[in-house]
Amino acid sequence: MIKNIFESKISDLIHIEKNFLDKKLCDKIINEYDDQDIQREVREHMPDRKLSRTYLSSREIINRKNSYERKKIDMELVEVLRNSLKLYTQNVWKEFTFDQDQGFCLNKMIKGDGYNEHIDNVAGLKTDWKITIVYLLNDNFQGGNFTVHKVDQKLKQGDLIMFPSYWMFPHGIKTVTKGSRYSLITWAW
């Protein structure tokens, strides 16, 4: 646990929790949302960022089909987020406080997709994200390793990684070389 932020190492603020998400929930999320829900994201000014995504908490996405099942998933994820933030404040940084979150974003990356290292909280954003929270939903793909400071984090299905969203924590995803990689991401502030 961090007692004095000025006496800690950057690695002290990165928390990985193995098998945090139940594998059945991971599979249920992957199977519930199809390519009609997940939109390919293309940004001309960010050619190194290749992925598809959707916001699971979006009323439009929930109501598109299977609204009862999708609302149940959304409610389960609210509890997952609450437990994740509690874990971070109990085990890493007790003084960290949160009162809002972005909602869950489901990311899908296919062969050839990747995301160079970047930071999440940049000047000019309308929010002041404090923490980045990522859950890996599957591990039956090749490549696609999550990195922080260019160091592979070796996540497996159901694993959780959390770290501050600030400039000291550049992170990315190496290119997927086989299969499809699914993850959930959110930010809290």
C-alpha cells in the first residue's frame, strides 16, 4: 500500500489481479455483442490505433437486442467496477477517491490491430480521469500483449490491470497476430 506517493515507485501504482472476472461472464460478454454492435474505429490522425469498440452502458446498445440480458450484464459490470475500485484503494492507494466512471467500453482487436503506447488523461479532455481499468475477456489469440512502459503484462482471461491515467503510465497493445482479442476498459475520476 502506498503511504507516501512521493516515496513510491511507478510500478507500485500498477495493480494486476489475476482471475478477477469470472470466465463465464467474460464469455457471456463476448457472445452477447456482435459485429453489428462493435464499430470499427478509424482516426486519420492516429494511424497506429487500430481497433473496434462499443460502449456497453449505452442505452442504444442495450436496447438494440436482448435488452433484458444486456441490462443484466451492465448491472453486473457496475458491481465489478465497484469491487475493482475498492480493491485498488485497499491494496494500492488508500487516499485515491472516485465518484464517476466513463461506462464500459468493449474493445475488439483482430489480426493486424494494435495500439501504440499512449496516455489516457491528456490536456484538453472534458474529464479528469484518475485511473484506467482494463479487464481481459479472452486469451485465445496470439500477440496483442498489454504493455505499460513497453513491458508486457502477460494478462490472461479474467485478469484485471489498474493504474493511474496520467502521463507517467504510457501503455498500449502490441499487434494481434492471430485470432480476436477482447477487453473491457473504463476510467474513473
